[in-house]
Amino acid sequence: MYDMTGFDYDITDVANLLRLHKRRGNYYDCPFCGDTKGRLNINPAKNVFRCNRCDKSGGMLQLYADLHNLTYREANEEIREALNKGEYRQVRQAKVQEEKEEPVQSKLAPLDERHRTYTELLNRLPLYSVHRENLRSRGLTIEQIKERRYRSVPMYGLHKIAETLQESGCVLEGVPGFYRDPEERWTLNFKTKNSGFLVPVESMDGKIQACQIRLDHPRDNNKYLWFSSAGYPHGVSSGSPVHVIGDLDAENVYLTEGGLKGSIAHYLSGHTFICLAGVNMYRSLRPVLEEFQQRKMKFLFEAFDMDKKLKTDCDKHYHKCSVCSEKGTPENCPYKVEKRRIIQNACGKVYGICQELSLPVSRMVWDQDADGNWNGKLKGIDDYYYAKRAAQTAPLQEQKGVDI
């Protein structure tokens, strides 16, 4: 168990930060194996967790660290920043008492090997018509869809896919999403309940670092799932790499959340986009900005989703309203207030990084009411550009400086 001396948060805070779907009591859906029946038990008294399906277990730092491919120190620092707990401070070494042997985990394979394996994998997969039409409805052309290599998640023949990849010389060890089953055969971590299409996440030089799954059936407002094999024998976490698309020598670069969203916005606007997996994944941003600065970048436009301006009034239409059904109707929804605080705290961290790099930055906002709050229609920058192309929205506003 963890020695809690020096910590001013607990595993419940971590679960909330990770937006784990709570089913009942202390049981949640498991982010490691994709379970959706609430088999992940979180024990607030001991600050430990264990999934009764995949047997993944550990303490609160491990819960966060393993999902983001971080050390415990990095996880603690990131959690504290996201929870607005103040400047990071040294804590006593976390002590873990293993109740059972953990599955052997692989070391993340080099980028070139991951790129080759993912490229060969995507070349072998189809794109179902339902997914093609979904992408076209977002504003992408058939040529752009092919260029980005979006593919549908396979539901069968996984061992055969792994075998053919090995036969072609691809490395599976250390590539997120691949692991060994109980018979020691390589397979892929695709589940029927995680049907959807794969979204490659590319580095600045166009190499595939990892993949996300855009789910057909989002769960608890979560539309994306990393194609990862953390917690499985010889598996590995995907981490949360940054996706980049566009002209690397652009003077004006745009920052948003989500690789698919940023790619669509790029094709609709022509701008260069840096795409974080989420607003709280800013830790991976600095090296990318530094590399852009070594080129020709002069200005950054922050274009995170408009829920950074989410209205906090209780309108009984939020997805967590059922939680408050027996508590009356507060003036401000506590869940909206907390969500907006976390998002704006993350935005502040991004502005802080830009300040440290002496990089001018401007906030982009759209679809606002008279009070400056989000109107609730056009959430993402891709939505804005799509609506702009169809001449269905007012001109975009750009605000200089930090407005949080």
C-alpha cells in the first residue's frame, strides 16, 4: 500500500481526474482492459485499485502513471498541477506491496519500429462505409481520408493479423496495442465493445507514434480510447503523444485537442496544428514547441474546445444531472464548475509554457453569448471551420493574452 505522508489528494481525486466511469459504490470501468461492467475496484481507504477482469492493480500513482507512460514522480507532479494543488514538492518514496506478480511489460519500441508496424497494420485493414461516411460528414474528402490512413477496428482474425505482421518483418514487442495471450501468441487489444475506427497519431516527421480508437458508441462522454496494451503480458502503454499536421515551417501554428479534430481543422483551414490528446496532456507540448521555434514559428494560437467557456448554471441537461437529482437545483452545477476549472487550469499551464519560451500566444474563441460564455453549438475548432465554410457562423474572435 502507499504511504500517504506528503500527499494532499487521494485515489478518488485521481479517478475523477481520469474521468473513470463509476458504476456503483467504488466500482468503475477499467481503462486498462476496456471493461464496461464496473470491475475496477478503487479502495479510497488504502488508495489502491484492482481490476477483477484483467487483474491490473496498484496504488493511485500507478493508476495515473501507467495510463500516461510516466514515472511516479512525474505522475504526482502532473496530478498536483491538474488538481491545482500548488507547486510540486518532494514526497516520501511511495511504497508498494505487491500482492501478486504483475504481468511482464515491454519497453516502448523505437519510433521507426512502431511506425513500420502501424503502417503495415493499417495497410491490411479496411475502412467500413459507415466510418467513411462519418469522416466525410465532418468535412474530409475521400483523398484526405486515404492520406490520413483511417481504418476500421477489426473484430476477428487478430492472431492471423499478428502472424502476418511478424512474417513481413514487423516488430510487435513494445508496440502499444500488441501483447501475448495465455498461449504466448501475439495478438491485438481489440474488443467488440470498442468498435470504431483507428486514428493514427503522427510525429512532426509524419511517423505514426500510436493510434487512438474513435468509438462507435462513446461511454460516459468519452469518445476516444488509446490503442494500448498496458497491463497485458508483454504489453505497453501508448502514453499520450502529440499529433502534428501541416507545414512545419509555418510562422503561425495552432494548438488544439484531439488528432482527428486537428487534422480536420487543418484540411478545412490550411493551418498547421499541434494536437494534444487532451488539455491536461500539456507536459508533452514543450519539446514540440521548441522544435517549431527552431524553424520559423513566430506565434501560437490556442484553439482548445469551447467548453473552456462552459456555462456553469444548472440547466438540468448536463450528463451528470442524475447525480444531483436528489440534492435540489443549485444555482451553479458543481460538475460544470469543476470541469471548467480543470480545463482553464490546463490552459493556464499552456500559457505559462509559452511565456517561458517567449512565444507570443493568442486565445481563439467562437460561438459565444453576450456574456462571453459558450453558446453550446460549435464546440471544436473543426466545427467552427466547417460551419465557416458553410457560411453558418459569425467571424471568429481572437483575444490577445491570457483570458482564463
